Amino acid sequence: MWYVFLDDDNLVLDDHFLYEIPYYEQKGSVAFNPVLVPRRGRSHLAYIIDLARLIDDLSFFRFFTGLLKRPLVGMHGELLGVKGDLLLKIDAFNEPSKVEDYVLASKIVRARGRTWQSRTRVSVLSPNSLRDLVKQRGRWHSGILESLPKVPVSMRVATLVKSFMRTLGLVALWALLPLTNSVLILIVGLVTGIVYWGVYAYGALKSKKLIYIFTIPAFWLIEGLGFFYGIMKIRSREFTVIDKRL
């Protein structure tokens, strides 16, 4: 038996995962995640910034969850599918955490469970304001930083690499590239920067708010505020729930 977990704002856009489960179960897989596609809430700017989640899914999560079949950078709570006997084996969700999906991924890694990234796409509602976006990112960062000492070393390394490459993608094109002589950093920064900035520009075009293209260089500051807000909330028992009503 399989169990699927959804958030209340999720819209499952297709049923590919239903047909994938028997196939991947035969291959020994025990959990899966979809591809997340942000949809606009009340804030155009928060939606454009939130499109980074789609890039992350098509790159980091596809590589680890899909190609390597090991969720070393975590999993999503949105359409999180897990085999029932594994839930019992790893005592899932009984450990208090702000990022229960990340903790679950660590238990799957310890149990040597195999995962896949489904072709199914799930629409997730973006935060309704920049303030809510910062609070959301802050909860993620504080939860991951609290959990990092407890997860396998492989997850720590993968999480730090993902954070480093994501930072390069957000700021490299205008801030880091002129300051480094490293060819590797130049190449990685250029490629990731073009991808992130390209998707942000697409989001501005889709929102019919082309003026926001000129705000893209400031997006790393907004994401950075979420990181520092998360640091301030480390060890806090507060669980941030943002307003997802339209």
C-alpha cells in the first residue's frame, strides 16, 4: 500500500504517478516526488521569485531524487508518495521538525531506500506577499540548519553544494563574476545564472509585469533575508504558517 501526502493549496495537474507506482515498486523504489510548478498568488513579484522552485526541481531534485535515486537534498511535502511498510519501518513523521519532509528524506537515505521523480506536475500557490515569502524561506532555512547535524554526511554535503550553486545562480551574473579568477566558478556561475535569470524573466513576461525584469538583481537580497530570518528562528518552537488564501 502507498500513501500520498498533499498540502491544501496543491493542484495535481495529471495522474502519471498512479501508473508509475507499480513500475517503480517492482524496481524496489519506496518513495517519489513530483515536479512543482508555482502559480501566482496575490503578489506578482513573490511569484516570479518563487519560480526558482521549478528550476530546483528540474535540476537538483531531478539529479538526486531521480537520477541517483537518493533524496540527498530532501523531498517535498507536496504529493509526497511513500510506501506504507517503509513508513512503519522508519517511524516517519514522529520526530518534531519544521521541515518534516527533509527529515523523512534523511530516514529514507539511512534505510537505503530508492526514490524517483515522477512526471506528474503539481501546481503550488506562491506566497501572497514578499513578507510571506521571506517567512516561508526562513522556516525552511531554520529547519534545515537545525536538522543538518542529524542527517547523513552525504546529505550535508549535497545540501551545502546545492546552496552554493543556487547562490551562484542568483548573484553570479552581476556580483561574483567580476570578483573571481576561478574558471570553474566562472563557468558554473554563468550557466546557473543564465538559467535562473532566464526563468525569472519568463515569469515577468508571463505575469505581464516586464518592469520586474529590472528588479532581478535584487532577488538575491530577498532570498538572503529569508536565510537570515531563518538563522534568527533557529531553536524557536514557532512554526510559521503563511496565508495562502486568494
